Amino acid sequence: MSSHQISFQSLFRQPKSAWAVAFACVVAFMGIGLVDPILPAIAEKLQATPSQVSLLFSSYMVMTGITMLVTGWVSSRIGPKPTLLIGLLGIIVFAFLGGMSNSVGEIVWYRAGWGLGNAFFISTALAVIVSVASGGTAGAIVLYEAAIGLGMSVGPLLGGLLGGISWRGPFFGVSVLMAIAFLAVFVLLNEVPAPTRRSSLLDPLRALSHGGLFTLAVTALLYNYGFFTLLAFSPFVLHMDEHSLGYVFFFWGVMLAITSVIIAPRLQEKYGSIATLRIMLLLLALVLLAMGVGVDSRVILVLAIVIAGAILGVINTVLTTSVMDAAPVERAVASSAYSFVRFSGGAVAPWLAGKLAEWYSPQVPFYMGAIAVIAGILVLVIGKKSLAQVK
């Protein structure tokens, strides 16, 4: 069996500790899409513009990215399990405070705190799943991506259902679910040994000196710009209520989950990781272009969003797998370095998309997203030699 071929038996035959962390991953990534259906409602209730409300994504992503630089330093000193629990506790507290807010400014700051907790969790979760899951690194990554996909799909659905009651509902919902995840990790995850070497605060930045890791990180930054343009801005041009938006992004997330687990490994096996990335990024750019052209058609937008989910699932899995092979450093360090760079794209896109729509027209954000994704393909082409070790 090759590194990209994973049997479903081995994927689902996991120890309790792996399932505990995977469940927490589901809830953590629910937090990204959970606020999507309620963005227009928050803008209306709190009298804010789309670009102001989109800062809920930007503050979350900025704090997540910056915090990634210190998570390895903390984890190597107190151990992976306490680091996971600190992250989960941070999400519980700040999600609850977000639900108690009375202004967009307050929510933006609490979302930043949510991103702080999220960074401690997700940067450590991948390394923990790789160490405790059965089926090797490739199997662990597929389990991790499956959890992300499930969280991405359930998040908008739950956000739409709770948001239909009140825009505060999704925040309180995440806080409760994260409390359950906290207990699951606390009880079911055995102590995971800390790395034998304590990492330095500069290790993630040094890791970016490796050409392969740097190339993939910049590619992910540009890809994430397109990704979060679609995720954060499209609710404002769909003109749907919370429930309808929840269903649209639910099907988006379902497609993401299916392709990340089933399709991505097969494409990697047949075409290789880098060729698969180039093809999928090109398809994503075309989808974003179609959304710009058809921005006044709800049918085109909905179809494009669901199709994009299928493409994003493949890209996410292939990028994550490739990063693990790209640099001769510890997985936790590689993950922190890569995430620090890629979340920058996710931070800029939501705010800039709203501003571009205000300055020009609703088509422009999608065109800019397509341009960013095409630039990501060019980065892969330029950095081809540094990616020779990536299968």
C-alpha cells in the first residue's frame, strides 16, 4: 500500500484517544463556518457594513497565525495534552463572551481570543493525531482532514439553525460543544510525551528557510485568500436568510469532507501531489471567476459554492500531506510555520473583499480571489525544484 492509499477499515479502526482529538477537531473547525450564515444578520442587528462584520474572520485568522509561532515552544515544554486543553478552554471562554457581546467591535476582539485558543489546539492536534492514530502518517492526516471536513459542513448548518433563533446562538453553541470536547480529550487522551528537544521560538521561522516548505506556505497563503473570499463574502451577495445560508454551506462542507477523504488520496496516487494541486487550484480560480461573472444569479452562486467545496477538500488534504514531507523538521514545527503564513491570506481576504465591494462592485472580490489563486499556481511552478521530495 502506498503512502496515499488508505483503506477505510484502517481509517475507522482508531484508538479512543484519536477519536477524542478528532471530535475536538470537528468542533474547532465548526467555529470557522459557524458564523458564516449569521454574518448578514450581525450586520443588520448591529448596524455594521460587510467589511466591518468580515473582521470577525480577519481577527480570528490574524491571531491564529501569530500564535502559531509560539505553540510549538509551549507544547515542547508543558506537553501536547495540556496545550490542547489550554486551546480548548480558550475557545470555550471567548466563544461564550462573543455571544454576550453588544457591538461588532466586541465580537471582533473576542473572535481574536477565539483564534488564540484555536491556534494552540489545531497546531498541536495534527501532531497528536499523527502520534496516536493507526494507519501511519497518511492515515492520520486523512482522519484529521475528515474531521475538518465534517466540522466545516456541520458548522454552517448549526450556525443557520441557531442563528435563526438569535445571532448569539452559534457562539453559545460552540462554547457548549467545546466543553464536551474538552472533557473527551481530558478523559480519553493519554499523556502524549513532549518532544525530546525543546523548540525555540525561532524554529518556525527557521523552518521557512527550507525552500519546499516556504513554497507550499506561500501557495497556501494565496489559496487561502481565494478560499476565505468565497467563505466570508458570498453570504452578502446570496441575499438569503440564516437557514438557507446554513443549508448552502452545509452542502459545501459535505462536498469538502467527501473529497478530502475519498478523492484526494486517489488523485495524489494517480497524478502526484504537486500536479494535483495545480489542477485543483486552476479549477478553484475558474469557480471564483464564474462567481464574479454570475454574482447577480443566486443559482450560479450556489452551484459554484458547492462545487468549490469539492475542490477545496482535495486542496486541503494534498497541501497538508505535502507540508509533512516538504521540510526536514519536526511535524509540529513544520505545521506551525506553514500555518503562520497561510492564515495571513485568510486574515486579509474577508476584510479586503468587503472593501473592494464597497469601493468598486460585488464582482471585484471574486476576481481578486481568482487572481490570488492563479498566483499560487505560479509559485508552485517557480518552486518546482524545491518540491522534488514531495510525492
